[in-house]
Amino acid sequence: MEKQTTTLSISERYFEKPKRLKTWSGIPLKATYTPEDISHLDHARDIGEPGAFPFTRGIHRDMYRGRLWSIREICGYDSPQATNERLRRLIAEGESALNVIADAPTYCAIDSDHPLAEGNVGLIGVPLCSLRDTEIMMQGIPIDQVSMTLSVYIPPVLLLYLGAAEKQGVPLSRVRGTMLNDALSQSLVRYFGPALPQDLGVRLVADSLIYCNENVPLFYPLSVGSEGLRESGATAAQEIAFDFCIARQYLKEVVRRGGNVDEIARRVSFTHRCGIDIFEEAAKFRAARRLWASIVRDELGAKDPRALTYKVHVVTKGSDLFPQQPECNIIRIAYQALAAVLGGVQSLHTTSYDEPICLPTEKSALLAVRTQQVLAYETGVVNVADPLGGSYYVEHLTDQLYQEMRQIVEEWKEDIAEAIESERLMNLLQRQAYQFQREVEAKERLIVGVNAFIVEEEEEKEQGELHKPSWEAIKQHVENLKELRRTRDVRKVKETVEALRKVAEKKEENLIPAAMEAVRNYATLGEIMGAIRLAYGYTYDCFDELQYPF
């Protein structure tokens, strides 16, 4: 009996009409937009010019004509030495700034030789336990000539980096860079878990802002933004609005302690994701600039234009990438990067296409850098400030997102900390992520290679190059930590850590200078955080046999 086949027309086989005529976040769309859709907008009030309030069109007058965005790929794995080697290669390949992510034990503020760290050291980032580690990580890299992003939520990690600068002879006044340092958001990153309670976290962030404003003026000690928001199901508007609520809380705490909002707000930046819906994402960044300028000026009372600017480092959204037909991720990342640049961002990390499978290989990391370089030097997107400005659709979408963001901020701003701690916020995101997955399975959202254009009988083939952790490098790092404990001046470590504990007990005193002294004497991150936790009554003595607060 002959096998029957069904003949499909070209249109039936190669085109599936979209069932979902909305933006990726769910905003309904018309077929076309006209001047009527933006007739309610006032140009001076709502749009303006690049470099001027309300900054909708960009924070600089000439945008990328004057200065390109920073190509800032995230790096970190195995050990400080291995990470140093990768950082050097990225610089050689044309990366214009550095970006380091820490491993899970560092995020939890425990050292690599802690029993709970076993099996997790160096797997998803670099282990940073002491000043010695940051010295190794930055060996041969002049700290006064690079801008470093520390993608870490634990404030004392900043001091490890500043200590490495001092060891290189670089004055703190010349250290440039950014740090996540967003303690409130850490519990949104489920695979780490909160390393410190909210009251302590807010204090440490405020202390960092005040200290850097006085001593490290070129460094941004707070970049608000957790991958736990957008990657866990937040819409474009929610991502911005929730983070603005968090940033507002930090600023209000600094002002309560006598800080100058015009000075401190300049030290705050953001880290946000960029998805694949080009026009929604570009409009999101335009709306965010307008809203942040309004919040800082009208609510917090800032007057300096520099304090009103929304400065953002962007990571292309990892949950838009899939292990099926992974080469398609190369295309997705390029479109995400285009959306970010059209939106006028200041710094960009293009996710490597193999990240749904493994840590980036050298080949995929190089391709991520080249993606940005092609975008910067070949496509023409840098030639005009805010090239989407004036589009009926983009201006309408920007205003829609602005209004939605403002409504969310008003609803959540007073209890954002409680919403995080009680997991009310995360439960909302999980419900939305579940709905997203249902839409994918119902083919209301078409994803190439996942629920559309599937290669059903792919030939068996060898898996491509994968990053594999170097257990020898990790073992050597742990041995280095043990050697540090044997050779450092233990008396000085105990003195400085005990002094830090006493300062931490005085809730209104800035504990960063005392923590910096402990860092200079090679106290470890676990010991430093152990003393601070102990002062708050959360742990026992950090100098017991384990030297940890657990």
C-alpha cells in the first residue's frame, strides 16, 4: 500500500499567519499609526531633544556620534587566573570595557573553602574571596585605563576591587566602573538566594553610595536591576517600573541620612534586559529616560541635569534564546542588540548564542563581541541621535509604556521591599511566565525551531564545542585561599574584622571605611560579611573553626 502524502501550497508551508497581534509584552497593536495617535503629546514636555529634559531621545546631545556605547561582555569562570586570561583576550579582541560576574558562593558571601560552597566554586562566574583574588584577576590590566562592571550584589566585593586598584598604585579618584550592588534585588535571583537581610542590604548600599561619592567619584556604586525580573516573566514596563521603585528606596535612604540627592543620584545607574521585540524594547528605553527624569526631579527634588539621567547597561535577554537550532540565537542576539542601540543605551552585553547550553566558549564570546562591532561600524545606526524619534508608532508606543510604567510605580513604590521579601512580586512573575509558556505551546507565539519550522528528524551529529570547567584551576584557587589564611597577619585580620563588627553595630555609621581596612589586611569576604551579620544578630562568631556565619 502506497504511503499517502499531503501536498501543501507554498503559502501554507512557509507562512503561518500570526495569531497574536500584540507586542511581546502584550500591548495591542493597530495595523498602522498616524499623527492622530500622538496628537496628545507635547513635543517639549514629552519628547524634547537629545541631551535635554525629559531625555526621552537620549542623555547626550549627539549620542553615539560623540561616544560609542561600551562593548562590555560578561566574563567569569573557574578561577581568578582563568578569568584574567579571558579578560585579556576580550581586550585584545576590541572590547572597550570589562564586566565580571561572580560565582554562586561569592554571591552568597561565603568563601570557596566553605563546606556549602563545594561543587559550586567557579562554575557560573569567578570566585572572589579576598583582595588576593582581585589582584590576580586584574594582573597586567591597568585599572586606571579600563571601566569595570562588577556584576555582583554583595557590596564588599567592590572593596576587593578598590583594594586591587590601590595595589596597582591607582588612586581611588581614578577608578572607573559600575557595580550591581543591588541587595534588595538579590532574592529575585532564585539560584543564589539572599545573602543578607533587607535592612542590612539597604544600609550597605547607602554606605557604598556615600563612600564612593566622597572617595571614588568616577565609579557608579549602584546599578539597579536583577535578571530575576525580566528573565522570570516581567513585562517591559514592569521591568523598568519595579527597578525604579527599588532605586527610589535607596535614594530616599541616602537623603534620610543627610546625603545630597543631586550628588548621589548621579552615582546610580541601571542594568536592564533587551528582548527581541525591536520597537517595544527601543520604546521602553525611551520611556524609561522620561520617567526617571520625572521621578528624580519632581519627587526627590534633584535640580542638576546630570542627576536626572537614566544611565543603563543592557544585557540581551537570555530567556529569548533556546537550545533547539542554537545557531538561530545568533540572529536573535543581533536583533536584540539592534533594539538596545536604537533605544539609546550606554553599555551593552550581547549574550553568547550557546548560553542555553553552557558557559560561553572562546569562539562564541568572540562572536558576541563581533556582533556589536558590526552593528557599530557597518550598519549606520550610530550616525543619528534617536533615529526612531518622530515615528508615529514609536512615539505612541513610548508614551503607552511611559504611562504604564508610571502607574506601576505609583502602585508599588511604597511597599516594593515587602513585595520582594514576601515573594508577592516573584509570584506575580511566575504566573506571567506560566502564561507565556502556555501561549508558546498553543502557538500563539511562534518561536523558530521551538514551535515553528522545526527540524523533526535532525540527523545525529556531534555536539558542538562546549565550555567545560577546569577542575584543576578551581582546585588551585582553593589552595591559594588556604595558603592566604596560613601566610597573612592573622592578628591584623582579627583586629580589623572586630573593628568592623563594632562599627556595624552603630546603625547610622558608614561601615565602608572599616570594611576597607579589613580588605587591605586580606580578610576574606566570608569573614567580613560574617562580622557584619554578627553585628546585626544574624550569626555566630565568624572566628570559630569554620570562620563563617552559618
